[in-house]
Amino acid sequence: MIKKFSHSLRVKITLIILLLISILLLSIGILNNFGLTWYYQNEKVSEIHEAYLKLDNEVKKLSEDGQTIIGESEDSESVVNESVSNIVLDYSNKHNITIALVDSMTNKAIYSSQREGDMLLDRIQEGFIGNKNIKKKDILYKSDNYTIILHNTQQNSSFIEGFGYCSDNQTIVIMSTPVAGLKESVNISNKFLIYVAVIGFIITVIITFLITKMITSPILQLAEISNKMGKLDFTARYMGKRSDEIQTLGQNMNYMSDRLKKAISKLQEANEVLKEDIKRKEAIDEMRKDFIANVSHELKTPIALIQGYAEGLNEGLCEDEESRKYYTEVIMDESEKMNKMVKQLLTLSSLESGNSILHKENFNMTSLTDGVLSSISILIGEKNVKVDFDNSRDVFLYADEFKIEEVVTNYISNAIHHVNDNGTIKIDVSEDESNVYFSVYNTGNQIPEKDLANVWEKFFKVDKAHSRSYGGSGIGLSIVKAIIEAHGGEVKVANKSDGVEFGFKIPRMKE
């Protein structure tokens, strides 16, 4: 497309220039062929008329002074007036005009420029002056005293001739200049112009090609740049070094390319952000749907139990004290589970929204773990498991003690509920220069590998039946993750050879 554009533009410019040159050369030829004769003829008429006026003026002066054109010298010889002689000789030599002054009384020549003087006298004797047979088309100029005509002889010779009386009404002035040689000169000139035109045309073609190449090359480059810009490729730059409008256009295109590149880059960034926002919104919508479904599912069972046992009490199905006590304990237990789940949801929502305030302080992680183990010692005794924990080394942490205690309690409680009978629970608290580490390992069934990454999600349960038996809602580990991340730490879970290990690390950040 661009090559076609360049070719078309170059051809158009070349053809236009060549057409203009051709018109110019043709115009010169036509003017030379038809206009040169007319121009030359008018120039000669003007020169003859001018010579007549000068001669008439001198004759008039001499007449007024009582003098004549021919005077006498000291030697009694005839002498032509100097001014008149100078005019005659000047126009004869410079303008090739034959001039004769004739006395109308005697029809004798007073003075002539020698060349063709006799011919002019013959014209007088033939009665040429005053001849009414002169064709109107041959008259080139006419006044009261003087006439200029084009005279064609029988020998195919042409002359421009002027004749008339001076102001003294006695002296006749007659002039003649040949024009036959002019036609030959025009023919020679036309032939020469043909050669000039051919050579000039060839030179013009070469120069035009170079000029059009010089003009179209930067335009072609700009067209290529614009084509790439249309394809959102802004790497091309105009590298010309001119001092004209094309250079300005190239610089403007470079500037526009830079601005478009930045604008499109910003649009792409905004588009990526928008895509991420859309994905995030879709994820949030999906999470909201899952959350509603999970909450509904978790609340459905306790609500159904409470409703059923309440209806039983209302209808008097349990008349004895022991049955009524059992019914009320079920209602209270299920109500407690619902209350606990609602509190967990509120806690998790507060942590995820960033509205939960951490009350950080230095405390002993070893002592905190000992306290948690003491509080759930009954559960440990019921499971008949071995707990391995080295509490001989103090490890201090700067964090929210209450929330970290909740995390430790959740980890240890999960281990107790999932450890196998007569199994082992191993708790480890350690530190390095940057972090404090806590982990809980229990023997028992491993978590399926496909579920390892999902254990931190809300309402996710690996063993839903077992979770239900000890009141698990699937929210605890989500709260654990939110608490640890609020402290700038990380949670972990991994399958071991004969069990599962949960843990976390938190930056020490002592005061």
C-alpha cells in the first residue's frame, strides 16, 4: 500500500512538472514563431516613428531660425546640418534604417544615408507619397503628416517604410528597413528551440526524478511510521534532518507517537487493573454465594434440632423429668454451637476487613502454650494420647497475646480431635533472629493432597461427619490464617509420614 502511495505521488509530481515544462516550451515555440515577427515589426515601427519625430523637430528648428538643412562652409561647399546628419547616421548604423530627405519642390534628394538612397528617390518619383492605392491592411501607423506601411515587392522582399512631410511642409522624409531576413531568423530560431527543448526535457526528467525522490522519500518514511502507528507499533521514529515543513511534520509524528504510546500504555494498565477488579469482584461474588450457602447449611441442622425438640416439649412428649432434661440440654447445646459460630464469623469478618485492632505486647510463647495445654487437659486425658512439649526454654513474642492464644488453642484442639487413639501430639516453639515459629504435629490420618490448600477456606471440612461430632464449623482455621496474616506472618500445613503438622511463623518485632 505504501509503495503504491509513493509510486503514485512520485509519478504525479513528475508528470505535473513535465507537463508544466512542456507547456512552457510549447508556449515559447508558439510565441517565437508567431509573436517574434509582430514584436520585431512593432519595434521597427516605433524606431521609424521616433526617427521621424527627431528629424521633424530638427527641421522645424532650422525653419524657425531661417536656416536650411544644406548650408555652405567657408569654402563655399554644401554642408549638411550636423544634427540632421547625426540622426540619419545613427538610425542607419544602429537600426539598419535607410533614410532620405527630399525637397518636395524639386523632387531632389537633400540628404540620404547612401544605402539604397536611389531606391527611395525612385519611390518618390513613382508618386508613392499620396498614393491612394495602398491597401489598408498594409498600413502600420498613420498620422496627419506621416504614414508607416508594410511594403511587399514583386521579388518577395518585404520592407517597413515610412514617408511623410515635415512641419515645414516642404521637406519629405522617407525611411525603409528590410524584414525579409526576419522570417529566416525565426525559422533558425525555431529549429534551435527544438534542440533546446529536447535537451531541456531530458535534463528536466532527470532533475524531476531527483527532486521527486528527495520529496517523496521522507513522505514515504512518514507513511511507514503512520502505518506502524496504526498497528500500535510505536518503535519507528522519523530520523530526517531537514529544515522545512516535512521535518516539522516528522517531529510532530514522533511527539504524537510518544504521547499515544504513553496513553495506550496507561489504558492497558487501567485495563489490567479493571480486569483484576472484575476478577476480584467475581471472586467476591462467588465467595458471598458460598458463604451464604455454607452458613445456611451450618445453621440448618442446629435450627432443625432446636425446633424439633422445642415442639416435642411444647406437645408434652416428655412427661418425665429425665426426658425433659435431655430435650433442654440438646436445645442449649445446639444454641451454644450457633452462638459460637456467629461469634467466629464476626471475628473473621473483623479480621478480614482490617477493622480488628491488635493489642500487641511482649509475652512468653512457652508459658502461653503451657496454659492452653492445662485448660484442655481433660480432652487430652479422654483421648489417652501422649503430648510432647519442651517447656524448658522461654521464647518471647511481641504480638496480640489474646489472638495468638486463640490460634494456639485452635491448633492444639484440632490435633486432639484428629489424633488416633493412643497417638502422639508434638508441640514445638522456637525462634531465630527474625521470627518465632510454632508447630503442632499429631499422628493419625493424613489430609488428601488436593485438600491441603483448601483447609484455610471458610466452612471447608476434610471430614464433615467427624467435624460435626466435636462441633467444628470449618471457620477456625480461617480465623487462624487471618490472625497470623494480620501480624505479618505465614501459616503452614503439611502431611508427615504418619500424621499432619500445622504451624505458623511471626516476625519477632520486639519493643
